Amino acid sequence: MQAINLANKFSLFTELWSPKIIAEVNDFHVKIGKLKGEFVWHHHEKEDELFLVIKGVLTIRLRDKDLVLHEGELAVIPKGLEHCPYAPQEVYLLMFEPKTTLNTGADTNDRTVDPEWI
Amino acid sequence: MQAINLANKFSLFTELWSPKIIAEVNDFHVKIGKLKGEFVWHHHEKEDELFLVIKGVLTIRLRDKDLVLHEGELAVIPKGLEHCPYAPQEVYLLMFEPKTTLNTGADTNDRTVDPEWI
């Protein structure tokens, strides 16, 4: 067991939209990701998903509104709710979600990734 | 659903060693707390516990070493492991842990609190 430094972990990769696992807490994973541009609309059948913005400004598009998260802000997207992350500029994001969570939710497509530990 | 601003949430209370719930993610709670001084030695029977330091420097005393967490650093204390948080200066802390987690772990004593939503 050791301290996990977020800035150090973010320095280890450059790929966008490719979450990396940095810790586990019971049946949950802590992941970090770098985002820029628009993702795909999706929802998760069973998993709530927490987004905490470490750097930048993240828009989470919902069907009825946009939710804007600045640095130091978080939101939980409840299971079942369609959402589409959008980052006009690069965002560093921390996620907390069940280990079963797929980045593209209930769909598998060309944006689906199998997250690796970093 | 809305953005949860950490700085705003920390401004709403002053009590030390009294975690506040700010979000839920499936069967987990996101809590924040202000710490200063030394807590009590304890462990959790079933719950891993994630600590992310938002401000300050937190020492987590373990039986065989001290784990020091600076701002932007996190650690997961696995279930069963005795630990004792210690903060020489005030620390702002974010925690992810199962909803069943008691702040004093497997023991109930005068430091035990029933966390409230903030």
C-alpha cells in the first residue's frame, strides 16, 4: 500500500477517452481519464457513475440539459440516464464506479475500451 | 442532479472528525471531512476505505509504518487493516466507502458519529 499521486498518474499516458484504473475499493474502481472532444451517448444499466473534474471544464450532455463541471466539482450520473460527455478543451477526470462499468455503457462500439491498470 | 462543488461543501461546516455525505454511487457514499489532531486506532471488517487529500497533509498511521498523503494524493486502506489518521494541521479529506462504513470501524466509542448529508 502506498500513496497514489494523481498528477503522477496523469503524466503516464496521453490517450484520450481511455480510462485507466488506479485503485480498487471493494467492488469499485477508481479510474482516471483524459478527455477532449465529444464521446458517444450511452447509459449504464446498473451502475451509477461519479465524475470528479481534476482539470478543465467538462460538459455532461443530458437529454434535457447540459451539466457543466468545473475543476473541483463532481456529479453522479445515475444508472439508466443517457449522457454524453463533451470537453471543448482537454479535461483530466477522476471516476468512481463499479468494476462492471463499461465506458460505453450498455452498448459496445468502436469507442469501447477495456481499461487497464496504470 | 447537479454539480457538487467541493469548496462550497467544505464551507458549510467546521466540526472536525465528523464526515458529511455529499453523494451516493450505488451502495457507496462519497463523504468529506475536516481533520485535525489524532483519531483513534480502528479497522473495518468488510469495507475498504479510500482517502483523497483535498487540502493539507494527512498521515495515516499503520502498525508497521506511516503513510503520508499530500494534496492530490490518495490511498486505499483495505478492510481488516488497523489504521489511525493523524493531521498535525487541518486537512480537508474526501472519502469513498461503502454505505455501511462506520468512522470508528468495528468499534463504537465516543468518536463514533452517524454521518449526515450536507
